Amino acid sequence: MRLVQISTGLGAGNIGDEFMARAFWDQLPETVELEVEMFPQYREQREPYPQRHRYFLTDWAAATTVPDSLGGLLAGGTPVADWQGLHFPLQYIARRLERFHRSGRPVHAVGVGVDRLEDAGAREIFAQHFQPIRSWTVRTARCRQALLELGVAGDRILVGADWAWLYRTRRDLRDWGAGQWRGLAIDLARPLLVVNVVNEKWAGCDERKSALAEALDRLAAAGFQVAFFCNEMRDGPYFDRAAAEQIAGRMRTRPPIVPNLYWAPDEALGLLTHATVTLSERYHFTVQSVLARTVPVNVVRGQKMAGLVEDLGLDPAGAVDQIDPARVVAAVSRAASDRPAILAHLEPRRRALEVRAAHNLALVQRIEGL
């Protein structure tokens, strides 16, 4: 059986997308082969993609570049969201869905996130282009409720979990990661705080950057080594590297920034496994931290991260647009001092999410005989 993996941005530079895609591919029945839409940055990924599937280049303007005769899967990511505007993901994915619906080809969403849509234009796009999707397997009960509010029938929705919870390491890169940190003058005998920050629509918010810099300065003074990691490797003012540079530049002592490469999943885990605590503004940086068996402190960015923090049973350290330095310092300090207990708390949560994710294909298998 050949199907199209409809583009949600895979190969554009987001390391979290790599975790989801590789876990998804591992779970597919051996009889399924995919036509996968990829962005040109995929060439910078540091681990080859499975030869079983075929890969097609796309870009932000293209409607689609894959064959017209195949059914489609939306796999992973958050294809239904309007908090950053209508262009992406809604309009971008809608252009692709239109071709499937027009020719009567089935589309199923598997292991995706769905936000509650606030914008009337976003709800109109959903009604026209996303409503015909035959089944939805979503990350959380919050996502299910959002779909019900958009008029999707309950028997077309199953609650699974993010694909990344099923990721399995191919290579143990802990020793490699230690060498990378030593190359950045990090002493692994001392506490290490690895920080992932975003710019996105908050790029011009200097107050939040100053507040984060103040919190990190206080933590450095308390004995933490601080280092930045970019979970989105693209350059430009919108992305993680620019945010890290701007916050580092406000600090009293500039911390290192891990080279901004399109790290393979095992490389990301090899680095994060040495973190005492992570400070996360991205959904998958939090997931990666749990998979690396370290403790994430979360600054909530969007509905999907709020749902993730709930699933993990953790208290957030604030929101992206509401940074209180004292709250961040207290949360990171508590995470370090209570690290064994928090790790013990997270392990059954991780296993439960893994079990949920293992059912991400159940609904489409029942409907299509996948």
C-alpha cells in the first residue's frame, strides 16, 4: 500500500519533527510505503531517512508535489492551530487537503495536535478543508474537545499521544555528547542547565528577553552552568538561534550556544542526557528532555504545551509572554534539588504516553485496513 505523508513542515529544520517522523515510520506496517513531502533543509539532517519510502521536495508556496492517485496521512505536528496566524499551518495544509478531497481520496490524521480555534477565518478554513478528514487520532483529551467543538463526530476521534514518545534510540551517544559539552568548556561535574528559547511572534519583546536573562544570571550565580540549545536550526530573526543570541547578550557572562546544526534525534538525546535540568519553551524540547531522563522546567508556549505539562503532571514556570525571573529561578532550583523524585514521577507518565501513542494507527487501521 502506498500513501502520501502530507507535509506539515518535515525537513524544514525542526528537530522535534524528526523525532515524530522516525517514530511514526517505525510503527507503520511493513506493507505500507510512503511518498513523503520534505523541505530542502532535510539535506542538512545528520542521519539518513529510511530507504523504504520516497521523498519529494516541496516549499511553502507549492500545493503539493506528490502523486494524485494516493490516499493521505497527516502524521504528527499540530496541523490545526491559529495562534500564529492563518498562513501556517492552516492555509498551507488546506492547499494540500483540497486536492485529496476533490478527487475523493481518503485522508486520516494520526498522532496530531489540535488547538481550539479562536479566529472565525480559521474555523471557516477548518470547515471547508479539514472537516472531510475521515478520522483523527489526537495527542490529548483537550485536542478531542477542540475537534468536537468544530463539529467532528466523536466516533471519528481517538485520543492517542505524540509520536515522539515512541522514539527508540539507534545509537547510545552519551559519551559523544560529553565530548561536545567539554568542547564548549562545560564541566560535567557541575550542574548544567540547558535552555531552549524561541522568538517567533515574540521576537520584538525585549522585556521578556531581559527577564529571562536576569533569571539565568541568578541561576549562574547560584552555581548552574547555563548553555543554550536550538531545537529549530534555521537562521533568521524568527528562530531559536536569534533568541538565544539576544538573551545571551543581555547576561553578565555570556553562556555557550550549542552549534546550530540539524542534530539527529540520537545526537540531541546524547547532549540532553548530561543536563541536570532543562528550561523549555518548545513542546518537543520538553519531550526530548523526558526521553533523555532529565527534568524539564517548562515556560508554556501555546495550547499544545499547556496540554503536555498537564499530561506530565508538572507545574509550569510561567508563559512565554509572562516571564517572572523569580518564578523561573525557583522552578529550576526546585527541579535540581528534587531531581530524583521528579524523575521517579515522570517515568510512569512517560510510559503511559508511550502506551497511548502505540494506538495512534488503530482508528485508520480499522477504517482502511492499513
